[in-house]
Amino acid sequence: MITPILIVVVCLALIFDYTNGFHDAANSIATIVSTKVLTPFQAVMWAAFFNFLVYFFVTDHKVANTVSKIVVEHYVTMNVILAGLVAAISWNLITWWFGIPSSSSHTLIGGFAGAGITNALYMGSAPLSAVNSGYILTILAYIVLAPFIGLLIAYLVTVIILHICKNARPAVAERWFKRLQLVSSAALSYAHGGNDAQKVMGILYVAIVTSGIIKTGAPMPHWIPLCCYSAIALGTMSGGWKIVKTMGSRITKITPLEGFSAETAAAITLFFTQQFGIPVSTTHTTTGSIIGVGLTKRLSAVRWGLTINIIWAWIITIPVSALIAAGVFALLRVVL
């Protein structure tokens, strides 16, 4: 049954997807802008195109399926979904305002889980009975593993390329890697769209199941992927310039060769985790890849003070989002 609260939830979910796009645009375009391969406008258009292109090729939405099962169905209500979305949008906007490359994925997961846990408390159940621990533990594990995998792959790719190109003329090599960055940036944008848009698909699927429009296990309606890929692409076109600056130049200085390595490593990591339905953070993965590239020069090439601040933002994203969602859920119980 289509209700006013379902319409609000759908609108908020797409607004979140839009904020995810401009918040995470830095993941796809930061290095390609910092190395001056493309202008900022060209870069966001390039990334947005590949964000949306996923719609035509990905039909197995494993990540969406994982996100839809984070909260146990018994504890899912429209208020839970609404509170989770409000919390996720709020944290996205706060971190965007301060130029912090936090995870849009984890703020959505934290908000949804936090609202579900709060509902369990109101129902007199054990708080953690509201969440599927297997999915949550996997997500928590990949907060550490995803950036580390990206770091390791970026380090190895950079070392291999440096060895292969050790006798190349610097000007010729730079020209070639600027061209190759178009390919690696496209791959990362494609992986970003396929990974991040699916998280909102999972939330929308839960919403229409909860509203009784479809039954659990029914195929996902085609309008959900179309709307989600469109929203994230439009968000990417808007850009998140404060975060682009942080990702593209403040963590470590990036050359075209290093930009290619970082983007390739992040894309490989995202394609790998997507195949297993693991909702990892594109932001964490890309940041880890950029750090891995910096480490090939020397430890001091990475600005560790800034990096530690970013890691702290990663650590607090899920609990802060969960707390915001808990407050919003409590407020909704009074208002609605």
C-alpha cells in the first residue's frame, strides 16, 4: 500500500543517494583532477556517466541484498527506515561541510542498524537481536580490510609499473599515464556506482516490502535501480570539491602514474567485494589506495596527521549515525 510515509522514505532515499554521489565524487575524480588530466567539470561528467552506465550491465544486486538484511525483518518499520535515512543524510552533510572523506555506505548502515536497535528496545527485546550479526561483523571487518587491500594492491601495482618503466623517458611515460588515468578513473567510477547505489536499493526494497507492496523474496522492481543509479550520477555531477581537495592533494602528492595505480587498486578491490555482496566503503578503499601509492616513495610522503584524522572519522561514523538515528526514531514515535 502506497502511504505518505512511503513516499517520504523514497524521496529521502534518493536524496541520500544524491548526497552519496557528491560526497563520494572525490573517490572517482580526485586524482584525475589533481594530476590535471581533466578539468573538474570534465571529471565529474566523466565519473557520472560511468556511475549510471552500471544500470545497463549489473542485474545481480548482491550488495543490495546484504543491506536489506542488516536489520531483522521483525524489527523493521517505516519509522526505522525513515530515522536511518535522516541520520545518514545528516552525517553525510556534516562531513561534506568539513571536507572529511567519511563513508556514505557506513553512515547508511549505521543509521539503519541504530534505528532498528532502538525499536527493539521499545519492543522490550534485547538490543542486538534487531541486527543480523553475521552481516554486521562482515561490514565491520571490511572497515579495516577494504582500505588495507586497496593499500596493498596500490603499493604492488606502483612498484611493478615503476620497475617496468624504469628506462622510459619521464615525459613520454607521463603522457601515457595521463591517458591511462581516463581508463582507471572510468573503472573506479563504474565500481563506485555499482557498489554504492546498491546500498540505497536495499533500503528501498525493505521499504516496499514493509509497506506490503511486494512480499519478501520477490524480485526488485525495475524502477528502484533506475532511480538509484540516476540519483548517484546526478550527485556525482554536482561534485564535492572540499573532499576532492583532501583526497587529491592533501594526503600525498599524486603523479599520473600514481593516480592510475591508486584508481586501479581501488577499482579492483570494489569489483572483488561486490562479487561477494560485501557493502564496503568506496571512500575507505580509495583513501587506502592513495596511501599505498604514497608509501612507495617513503613513509613521510604521506601526511599522517591528516590521515589519522580521517581514520577517526571512519571509526565514529557508524556509532554516531546510529545515535542520530536513535534520537530521530524516538522523536518520530512522539510525532507520528
